[in-house]
Amino acid sequence: MVTEKKLFIKTWGCQMNVYDSNRMADILHPLGYRAVDTPDNADMVILNTCHIREKATDKVFSDLGRMREHKENRKAGGKKTLIAVAGCVAQAEGDVILDRAPYVDMVFGPQSYHTLPEMIIKATGERVINTDFPVESKFDSLPTDHASHKGPAAFLSIQEGCDKFCTFCVVPYTRGAEYSRPVAAIIEETKKLRDRGVVEIVLLGQNVNAYHGEGVKGLGGLIEAVAAVDGIERIRYMTSHPRDMDDELIAAHGDIPQLMPFLHLPVQSGSDEILKTMNRKHSADHFRDIIARVRKVRPDIALSSDFIVGFPGESEKHFEETLQLIRDVGFTASYSFKYSARPGTPAANMQGLVPEKAKDERVQVIQRLLYDQHEKFNKATVGKTLDVLFDGYGRSENQLHGRTPYNQAIHATTDLNNFGKIVKVEVSGATGSSLTGLVA
């Protein structure tokens, strides 16, 4: 009989990291590890890190200081705690972590966590670092079941890595080259998740619409194959790149009912000059054209995007071009960030840095504009009846949290037995960030 142990995983960053954390829990499940919500008395702590945002490494070391205290307290009581740092910060700065934090037992990158059982055995006698890019795919070694998964919606990783080399991005260096999983493996995993009660699949990739698995025509063909799995009622995908929005994928938005009317398509800037400096290899008008084509096949599509404010060389004119693109397109949910240099990227050495004060002012302007658009879209749904998938519990008794087809968060007072079901809800209230509703 396997002795039960407590596992605490803290996850930063993108949905890919959330998927990876869940799979780590699945890998460790046969060894007796059970996920817990806090590090209190945990036998193993994993910090699954992200290297995209500013001061990512500092945030990791801040948390590591707290984990060190936890480890020492348990040691005083005769208990052992393994501390591991995973993810993109580990991949990029593994030696630094081991040097600065001698109490850390394991450091491993996002391509090597499938060897966790072997690393744990090795860590009983020595510190472990594994930041290689193995020849074999980690997906071939992951468990076929999802023992740790709960809930009606699930992330499913179909593609990893990126070959685009945007000048601001560390992904090609921390996640490696683009890799697409075989269609058969994705369908098998979809069925496993379906058997655990999942009705919504979110297909994930660093550059998800670069998917090129054999036997299907890109991501559009894969979505069609996933939609054919009995019991899968909703499909979403993220994060995509404008350069890979091909005809088949655009057509899928009009042809496949299970594909939800929501598209997250990062544009980063509305200035062609800045887009060129970013090495995005698309123009602002190319982005506008893609949106027009998607709206032609799916007129009610809800749009989301990412914007970087204050990229090196960005002038007031360039910034105004970004604001104009936002006004032209209209977004229902978006993310905007002040540019921060990532070590090792070409942009980190660029001239023409934008002063912090200007970046602060611009990000406030862009966020106000985006929030106004989000609020307008949400308020336009008040009085409408929408199909809501209840995927979580709300803030009060008899309240559930759910998602509309347009990926809006909504809270409704309802029978808790509706958890995991798609239910018709009349929208009764709206803000820029969420909705309230009544079960119809």
C-alpha cells in the first residue's frame, strides 16, 4: 500500500503552465501524492514558474524564502520536504536557483517533468537539475488518465514551443521549437477527459494554430476531429498567432457548432513600424482583415487580444495607432502590459527605451479604452438568455460560477446540482468583468 503524501503546486503564467501542473499531479498520483491547496505540512512543494513578466525571478525567490521556512519547521519535527522549481524560470536560470537557494532539491524545465519519479528518487541523495530538451516527447511518457482532474472543463495541450522568434519573447528559448502532438493521442486524451465528466475542451499551445499533426488540415481539421468525440459539447483554443489563421481554421468558426464564438488573437501593437521591430511578420491591416473574415462566418464572435505598451521605439504616434486599431476592431476581453525586457531576447538590447512615466500613462489609457469596450459588450447581453456551463462554486450559498459561449464569467443563484451542466441563464446584470444571471 502506497503511503499518502501531500503535494502543493503553485502555478504562475499561462494556461500551458496550468496544464503542466495538472499533469505533474497526475504523474505523482501513483506515488501517493495528493494535491492540497496550501503548503502547510506538504511533503513536496513545486513552484511552476513563468518567465514572461517583469521580475519573474524575484517573485520566485520571494516565494522560495517562505518555502524554506516551511521546510525547516517540518525538519525540526522530523519530517522531510522536497522543494522543486519547475517551468520557464527554471529552464532559463536553473543554475542561478541552485546557487542562490541551497535548500531547493530539484530544478527542472517544462520539457522534462515527465521524469519526476526518477528525479524524486535521485533527490534523496543529491540535488537535481534537469533543463535538457529531450529527443523524445514528454507527452509520450505522461499518464493516459487524468487522476487529478475535477470539473467539466479541461485544458488539453496539443502543441508546444514556437518558431516565430518575436524579439520580446523568451518562449523559443524556454519551450523550444514548435512541436505538434499526434492526432490519435489528442483524441485519446479527449476521450479520457470526457469519461471524467469533461464537456468543454480548451486546446492549448504556445502557438496553437501552428498545429500541423498528420492526417488533418491544421488546427481547423483537429477541431473537427475533437468535435466528433461524443460528449464534447464545447471547444476553445488559445493562444494563436495572426500568421497562422488559415482558411480552414476561419471556416471552422462558422461550420463547427461546438467551437465557441470566442477568439483570443494577440496583435501586440497597432503600429506597423512597431510590429516590424517586434518581428511579428504581420501588419495591422492584416489583423483587421483576419477579424473581418472571421466575423463574416461567425458574426457574433467575441474577440480578445494582447497588447504590449511602451515597446522600445514606441512614439505617441505609434501608440495612437494601437488605440485606433482597438477602436476599429472592438474587443470583449483583452490584456495589456507595460513592456519589460526579458534577458536573452533581442529587444532587451534595443535602443529607444520608453520612459516609465510614459509607459504608465499609456497603459492606463489603453486599459480604460479596453475596459469600456468590455463593459459595453457585457451590458449588451443583459436580458438575453445564454447557455452557461457551470464550472465552479460562487461567492455565496446556492451560487455557481460559469462561462457563457463568449467566455464571459457569470454568477447565478441556482441548484448546486447544476454544477458541470450547461444551463440556460437569463443575464440580469453586468460589469466590465463579469455577469450575473437567473436560471431560465
